[in-house]
Amino acid sequence: MVFRDIKTPQDLRRLPLDQLQPLADQLRDYIIDTLSSHPGHLASSLGTVELTVALHYVFNTPDDKLIWDVGHQAYAHKILTGRGERFSTIRTYGGLSGFPKMSESEYDAFGTGHSSTSISAALGMATASELQGNNTRNHIAVIGDGAMSGGEAFEAMNNLGESKANILIILNDNGISIDKAVGGLNGYLTRITSSRRYNRLKEHVWHRLNGTDDRRRHDHSIGFLQRLTTMAKTVALGSSNLFESLGIRYFGPIDGHDIPQLVDMLRRLKDLDGPKLLHVVTTKGKGLRQAERDPIAYHAPGLYDIRTGDQIHTDNTDTPLRYQEVFGHTIVELAQSNPAIVGITPAMLTGCSLSIMQQQMPERVFDVGIAEQHAVTFAAGLAAAGMVPFCNIYSSFAQRAYDQIIHDVALQQLPVIFCLDRAGLVGDDGPTHHGVFDLAALRPIPGLTICAPIDEHELRDMMYTAQLPGHGPFVIRYPRGGSIHSDWKSTFNEIRVGEGRCLREGSEVAILSLGHSGNDALDAAEELQTKGISAAVYNMRFLKPLDTHMLDEIAAAGFRRIITVEDGVRLGGFGEAVTEYMVQHHPAVAATIKVLAIDDQFVTHGSVAQLKADCAIDKAAILAAAAQ
Ligand SMILES: Cc1ncc(C[n+]2csc(CCOP(=O)(O)OP(=O)(O)O)c2C)c(N)n1
């Protein structure tokens, strides 16, 4: 059997049980081979290969609904559901999405990217099935221990436990989030999986019940198994089971790489009505030595050597630091002289570089798990009690905490400093992860200062300014990756809040930019110069408050065209803010404005350069607008 012969899960279901592990091995090799040159989420997907095979083997997908949480672990699922041939296009422009996507396949029951949604979605679908008179369809939510720490998962379980919905939660427990898993839930799961007394009892029960096909015994055995499991756990752990307390029947933990055991257990659970949870223990990165040893680095390792498995690092010492690293070093510097500074991240410790601060002052860094809402209100609490919290959240994940930003921070004018990482277009992760709504979403909130640096020196100055006494809540948003200068370590300068900067004088065209887009503006102005067009560049720096004094000057200067450029959505964004002001105060000038921003659509995945070109927010778009 060759895995390429499996075009759909129906083909898979025709295989004898003993063919499944060889199939899983082939799938794993294919993922490892492909991702070595087509980067993606490696370690998580390697950990779920056997689970994926077993799920599609036992359940009648796509009629039964399989819902992946986050969806970064669903590569084997993509390959088994008719997308094997196109797998090498994953995350590239026009290719497969890196996450489940309803429009991509009928097997992708629910689109994902952000975490902790699977149980809610499964409950919604199960409720719909019931209302539509279908009581036999199965709904399976596969959720990692990291994603389980997110509040929405708990809200869903609270609701689920009360319902009779026919839902199976698979808790895929590998003890790792992107970074080390944190929090009380993590400790709890570790206690369950490592309790020797409990596991001995469970093994005993399992062996007694294993291998029965008799339906009556089967039904009886599953109930017996559960009662014994609960009892054993109570004996071993000295407390009742968390999930059972919520009304969800708990099974496991079982080995998530043992296909026969998985298949047997899933078959039993398939016939058991009501909400239930199967706890499977897997190894993140399974099958690639380096990934098993360092699942944090191999969560999304980029390119790696197909023969050795070693990561290929393209950085050299001349490469400018990325914004995130500059953030990481700068917060340490600021924290050394300001003892009130603390750093907070919802589960993106390494990604946002707070790991740098954690190494040096661990007691002042808080990884709160995948919990954006909590991160913001936790920061608000710290600020209310006199600390200076830097709350670093990826822009798209901060969408989760919109109300907390309004209600807990802004309304009370608490000096929380939000550093919104991965703002703008992020590239291959695509629409779930682009940080393009932040400017427009935050602009209407009273009392927020909102700014974006053009380079890493400005990032440092903005961070420095934000932590000085007397400011209210402060938002600093910056993109993924490359900054500009190789000497990032500038001295700190206080920036006057709401003050823009003219970077280049000119007379015909004015280009007004916010944040990193200013670099395209400068490049465009340079090129316009060679074509005999004189272009001025204004780095506005602040979306809020807008530098209206500078806008008055620009209006008075008599430019034939004013161009605004930003890497965010048009509706309510920076360009519209400038236009609004001009319409009110300089109506004749308003007619000369061309806003370059992202139109009212979700942007697909692909390289940032390609997407910027598609959205007409790149240098070429500026040149075209200047020529009009
Ligand atoms: C709301 C939200 N916050 C943060 C992330 C970033 N993120 C992606 S995967 C992941 C870790 C998930 O851990 P787990 O569920 O245990 O899955 P594993 O990768 O370990 O298999 C995080 C934090 C996200 N996708 N969504």
C-alpha cells in the first residue's frame, strides 16, 4: 500500500487495521520531506499523524464532523482528504491554506487559525444536527492542551456539559503549547498522565475489556471502563475529574501513537451518546529527532536539511534585527531602569521575544497561556496597582480582547502599553493571522494613543516614551520581521505624543505614511525624483492623536496629490482619518487625496510582497498614485 493511493478517507476505511501504521509512517515521512523545503507547522502535525488516521478510519467523515482546533496540526488530515498531490503548495500564494478552510474541502468542517474555538463550533453543529432531526451524526473536536487553556474552550465545555449533545472532544496532550505549556490546567493534565497508581489501574481495566466485539458487553464495558477510570482517578489523584465535574465523560489517557488502541477506543466512544472527552497523549514532533527534542524550535522551523533534520539558518550577523528582537532587548533595557515595568504575553513568549526578558528577569515576565482577554485585564490590574505593564499581543489575536481593551483599560485610562506584534500583512499564515484590523478597530476608542514605528529606532523611542509617567493607555503596532538599521541600539529620545515627522521635502506630491509603510514611501519618493517628480514624505507616526498641525501645513503647501499609505484596512483606518480631517478643515485639498489601504475583503495567504502588490499598498501602488 502506498499512501498516494489513498485519495479519500473512504479508501482508508477499506484498509485492514494492520496497514494503518505503515500508512502513518509514510504520511509522516511525506510531511517531513515536504516541509523541509516548504516551511510550515511541522512539530504539531507530526504529533497527530496516528490520531488523524484513526479518526478518519473510525468516523464517517465528511458526514461526521471533524473539527480541528487552531488547525496547524491538520496536515495529515489535508493529505488524507484529497489534497496530497497539492501538499507542497501549502501556505504559498494560490496554494493550500496552512489551516482548515471550509471553502477548500468538504472535510474541513470548520475554518480555524485562532485557537480554542473547536468545542464551541462542534456544539453549534451538534445542536443543529439535532434540531434537523439527525441524531446519529458524530461531532469531534480535536484540541491541544495549549488551546484547551483558552477561555473559549472552558466556556464551551461549561455549556456542553449541560447539554446532551453528541460530541467527542479529543484532548491532544503533548505538554507543549508553542512554548512550554503553562498554568494550572497543564499541571493537572501532567498529574493525570503521570500518576503511576492511576495508570496501573487503567492498564488493568483496559486489558480486561480489550478486544470484545459483543455489542452488549461493549456497551456495558464502556460504562464500566468509565466508572472504573473515574474511581481510579479519584483514588490516585485524590480529587474528582475536572471534565467530569463539568458533565463531560472522561476517558484516557491513552497513547496517541498506538493506532490499534486508538481505533478500538474511538469505536467504543462512537456508540456512546452525549458529551465525552478522550485524553490522548502524544509526542510533539514525533518521528523527527530534532523536533522531538526541541518542539519549540520545530513548531514552525522554517527550512531544514532533509537528510539531517537540522534547521537551516539564513541569518548572518549583518542582518538587521527583527522588530520583535528589538522589542525584546529594549524592554529589558527599560526594565533595568524602571522597576515598575513587567512583560505579559498570551502564549507567544518566544515569538514576541519576551523570552529575552524572561531569561534575565523571570519574575517580571508573565506567560498567561492562550488567554488574550485575561492578558489584557491582568495587565489592567497590574497598571491599576502602579505597575507599568507591556502587554505584547499579536495584532490578530488582540481582536479577542477588544472589549477588555475598551472596558478594562481605556475606560479607566490605565497606562497599559500594548505592543501589537505581527501587525499588517503577515504572509503565509493568511487571513486568520493578518493584523490588518487593529488601526481601524482601535481608533474609535477614547483616550488611546495609537502609534506605529517606521523603523526599530522609532520603536525604541515609542516604547521609551510610553513608559514615562503621565501617559494613558498606549498602543504601538509593528510588523513581523525585518527592521531597517543594523545598529538598532540607539539612545532613547522622548517623542512628543501626536507629532509626525517630515522625512523628505517635496513640492508636487505628498506621501503620508503610518509605520513601516513609510519605508515604501521613501523608496517611492526616491524613484519619483529620478522621474522628475518632487515628492515629500511625512511619517505621521501617530494615528491617534493625529498630527493635525502637520496636516494643516500639508494642506497649505499646495501639493497636486496627497497619498496616504498603510498596511491596514481602509474602512476606518489611517487614510480615512486623514481624509476626514481634510474634508472638515480643507475641503478643496480633500479631493486630491488617494488612500492606499486594504479594501473591504479578507486577504489570502502568500508572500507579503505578493499580497501588498495585490492590495495595492506597495511601492508600485504609490508610484502609480503619484502619476495620476
Ligand atoms: C487566539 C490564539 N492565540 C494564539 C495563537 C498562536 N498559537 C498557535 S498554535 C499555539 C499553541 C497551541 O498549543 P496546543 O493546542 O497544545 O497544540 P500543539 O501545537 O502543542 O499541538 C498557539 C499559542 C493562536 N493560534 N490563536
